[in-house]
Amino acid sequence: MKAYFTEKCYADNRFMQKGVELQMDANSWYAAKRAYEYSCLLCCTRGVGAVDCSQCPIRGAMLTNSIVFRKKLTKEDKEWVERERKLL
């Protein structure tokens, strides 16, 4: 997955770099979702990330993780992922 997220793609700031790294290092869907939700909370409350959520590289990494872990997703998680994809 590191080949997909090149340095130019998410080199905006250290926060985004760390958020994408957490997504790439997640070993389960729940770890990826938890890291994503925490990153969103920090970005929304402190304004340290992307201005437009649809262009957020952390969100892109999380959606890529959903493809990797899709066989283990529950019905609720699949619906959550579909809602996130519609925000694009």
C-alpha cells in the first residue's frame, strides 16, 4: 500500500503523514477505523489537516483499508464504508 500513497500525495504536513502511516500499519479493520476516527476528531477540532474532507489522504488510506479487510466487515461497517465513499 505504500506505493499507492507516494510522498507527494500526503506531504502536506506531519499530521497527515502520521495519519496515513497509522492506516497503513493497521492490522485489522477496527484498528484502521479507530485511527481514522481519531484523526478526524483532531482535524475537525484543531484544524490541522485537510480543508476538504473528500481530498483527505487519511480518508483515502482508510477506504483502501476497507477493500483489504472487506471479507471481515460486518453489515454495519459495510454500510458505514458506503456512506464514506458517497462523500467523494
